[in-house]
Amino acid sequence: MAKRGGFPGGMPGNMNNLMKQAQRMQRQMEESQKELESKEFTATAGGGAVSVTVTGSKEVKAVKLSKEAVDPDDTEMLEDLIVAAMNEALKQVDEANASVMNKMTGGLGGFGF
């Protein structure tokens, strides 16, 4: 009887294991992403005059201003402090996300993460 190409009975064991690993990794990534989204990141600017808190999903939760930061004659400085605190908080979220992805991929590049 002549043999046909392919693998009788479906996928070979290695491919099956690879698929299971990929599914497990996807579940872990989803869990890590949900965990990250529930975390809060707080950054300050102006020596603590402005404080901004965002979630891991980049939703602004709080902006706190000290009385010293509120100068009606210098609103531009207050605006700059808010922008600086926001950017720092968002940077923290991005760094946490990159750290999670790095752990999941083992530092492999080239996958668009």
C-alpha cells in the first residue's frame, strides 16, 4: 500500500502543543491586559502642585491642584503643569504595558508589540 503525504489522524504532536501554548499565552495576555487596565497611575508636576491619576486604559480618574498652583494671572503655567503631569502618567501606563508585553514575549521583537 502506498503512503500518502501528511499526518494520519490530524496535526502532529508538536503542532498541537504549539497551538496549546499559543492559546495559553493569549489567555495570559488577556488577563495581564485586564489587570493593567484596572491599575491606576499617578504623576505629579511642579513639585507636587499638580497631580494626575489615570487608569491603565488611559482614562483620567483625577486631577488635583494645590492652591499655590492656581494663579489667575498665570493660567499658562497651570496648563503646562497639567500637560506635564498627564504626559508623565500616560508614559507610566505605556511603560507598564511594554513591561507586560516583554514578559509575555520573552523580549522577542518584530511582532508589532
